[in-house]
Amino acid sequence: MDNKIPEFWDELVSSIPVCIELEKNWMKIRDEYLAYAEFGHDFIRRGDGTGKPMFAAPNMTINDGIYGTKWKWSSYIKETPDSVPDGERKLYDGNWDVILAGTKPKDNPRQWGDVTFIRKLLKWQTKKTLEEYLEYSQQKFATFNEIVNEFADEGQCSGAFFSMVKPGTSINAHFGVEELMRCHLSLINDPKCILTVGDKNRTWQEGKILAFKDGPPYMHSVKHNGDKDRLVLVFDFDMTYLRARFPDVEGL
């Protein structure tokens, strides 16, 4: 390997036992999500009283690629702020929906906009605690959680969630959490939905994991110019864990 840090880490991550099992079972994971989405979430109600499967992703502001420290709660309630402070912009434009898959987020002040924010959001939307919510998700998405419990090392595959990006949506270039490797297991793809990491463009392949560093040195973004929803299951590995597991790999 040369001195350039790779934009993508699929080959490395896909060699980890838990990822091998997730790729083997991707259709079961997809079908469990689709069965769940057909009836909606028991804790999330529409105005007509029926269930809905997902939340709108919190539309935080970003400044120089970093999540803003303001507007977290208010921007979620309004979903799309009427104005954004000078030098900042919204995290995304369009429709991006998410739902937790059952593994607890890391105790990290920036993963999922911080766990305190998620607890507040879930209590407001569902009247449930994070623990009650995750227990429900573990039942609905049993295949994923059983694989993690059996094959993942402790604390890995953290903060997992399903991510649905609708056609016409743009997720603007940003950094996530510096010490996490972000993994996407593709469940439903549109080849015109493009992920950009640094200056490299990729699309997803159904049943395969696409992996990249959530933090520096490369910002990442998504542009959906297709006509079909894109669904991935997102989960994270600690970079310190990966460095210990692969001590001879440069760039981690």
C-alpha cells in the first residue's frame, strides 16, 4: 500500500466474521425490514393513528464539514430550518429517513448527534426510553441482532440503523465521528445514488458492505439522482479496535 490513505475499506472490513455473516444473510435482513415497514412501528404514530416505519433524519447544520453545535433539537422539530447561520448549511436537502436497528450507540458526543439527543427524541416521539426502544427493535430485526450477538466482538457494530434515502435527496459533504469506521450493508440500491468519499465516487451493491472512515481525512456526501429508494443498514466499528485487529495495515 502506498502512503495515500484509502477512501474505502470494504475489503478489510468484509473479512471480519460478523461482516461475513451479515453479507450471507442480507436478504433475510432486508425482508425483516420490509415486513416491519409494511405495518409500521408500534411506537411511532401518524396523524391518522396508523404506524410509520421511520423518523426523518435530524437535519443538523454543518460548518466546514463538522456538525454544528446549535440547532440540534429545534432543527429536528422544524425539519428544514427557514434560514441557516452564515458559514453553515443543512446536513441534507430532500428526504432521508432512519430507524434504529437495535444496537446501542457508543458513548460518544457526536455519534447520532449524541445519545442524550436520541433519548430526548425517542421520548418525545414514542414516549419510550432508549432501552425500551432498542428492545423492540431487537425483536423486529432479529437476524441482524442475532448475528451481532454471536459474531461481533463486544461493543462493535454500534449505533446500527436503517437509512432510507429518497430520490432527489442530497446529503452534503461532512465529517462524522473521527474514531469510527462506518459500514453500509446495501439492502435496496439504485445505481444512480452515489456516495462520494474525498474525490472517489461509488455506488452500493446489494448484499455487500461498503466501508469508509466516518471522520477525517475525507468528507463524505450522497447524491441521489435515481428513481428508487436506497436502503442500507448502517453500523460502526471503533478505529482502535480495527487497528488492534489489523496491526500491519497502514492508514487505519
